[in-house]
Amino acid sequence: MARSGAYALGRLAGKQFRKAQWMWASATGSEDEAIRAEQAVGRDMAAAVREDARGPVDPAVQAALDDVAVPLAAHVRNRTHRFEVAPLPGAEPNAFALPGGYIFVAPALVDLAGGNRDELAFIVAHEMAHVIRRHAIDRILSQRALKAITLASPAARSIAPWVRTVGVQWLERAYSQDQEYEADELGGRLMRAAGFDPAGAVRMLERLGALEPGGGASGLGNWLSTHPPTADRIQRLREQLALK
């Protein structure tokens, strides 16, 4: 966005723009205020994603996601966090989190877990960790044009065109490898706190490793291509969580 355009948005939004800008850009804002601001942005982004991914949702897939998401969310330390985990009809196999705790998981990943709650819990806990560590909002706000629009007026009509431009693929792939490692570790610890077996994280990573580019089947190879090497992720998790 041109400098003049961002300036005009700022003047138009007035105090609302300045308050939101301070909240995200300054270290002096409270954590709860920042979380609520992220929830407002994520809610509208999630609406745009759903609008572009219309299709039937298998109740069994939603039930499987709820079965692991509810206990995981109950063990997140800051109770201001809220999580909504849903399938993404018609999407390529992937999973991603939006600011504020809106998480989408492709039915193909649910199928890959083969009905194992511990393995599915790792997928969901990993995405929750991206939200908790603010990876989700940080990558969104790294886009300058979106930052100006979002801070001025968190509205679906402003955010939806950007979501459609970058696509679901960018929403999932934009993390650094360090952020992926951090989400693995926190996700594993969250699993353990919620009563899941963190060894399920290793088993799920082993399943995913078999689908890496060059490893064979399905479009999951594209999703995995920007993640750290699966073998490295497994080794780190074994060390961090003291797994055999």
C-alpha cells in the first residue's frame, strides 16, 4: 500500500487506528488486550476462509476434532485464549491457524491419524501453539498492506480480498523453521498436560515423514515442503519431552 493510502486510513480511523497500532506494536499493551485484538482480526479472516471453501462438512470429522480440541484448550494457561477448530471442506491436505485461535484442519490429516486421538491431538496442539506464541499474528502483520487495513478496521470486507490473494497455502506455509520447532515442543507439552500421550506426536510425525516430497503419496508433500526435516523434528521432540 502506498504511503499516502496508509496515511489516509490512519486519519479515517482516528483513535481506533492509534489504539490498535499501539496494542500490537508496543510492548506496554497487556497480553489480554492483545489476545482480544487478535481474536477480532482472526474472526473476520476465518469468515473469509470459510466463504471461499464452501462445501459439506463431515460431522464425524468435526466430532474427532472437538474430541481433542476441547481438552487441549482447557489446559492453555491464559484463559483469555479461545480456540475454534474446524475442518476445511474442499481444501488441499493441510492445517493452519489464524490469529485469535481459529484453526482449520483438512479431513485428510484427520484420516491420516487413523482414529488415534493422541496423533490427531498433536496436529491441533501444534496449531494452538502457533497462536499462543503469537506466530499467527506476527506473520499476518508482516504484510504491510494488510497491517494498515487491519489496524484501521478489522472487518471481513477489508480482509477477505487479501485472504483470497495469498490463498490458504500461504496461511499455512509462512512460518520460520524455528517457529515450527517451537510449536512442536509447546504442542507436545500441551498434549501431556491435557492427558494425551506425547509419543503420539512422534507417531504422527513419522506418518507425515512418509509423505514428504519424494516419499510417495498424496498432496501432503506440498504441505510438508516448507517444514523442517521430519527426522530433525522427531529427534528434537524426543529430547525435549524425554521420549524413548
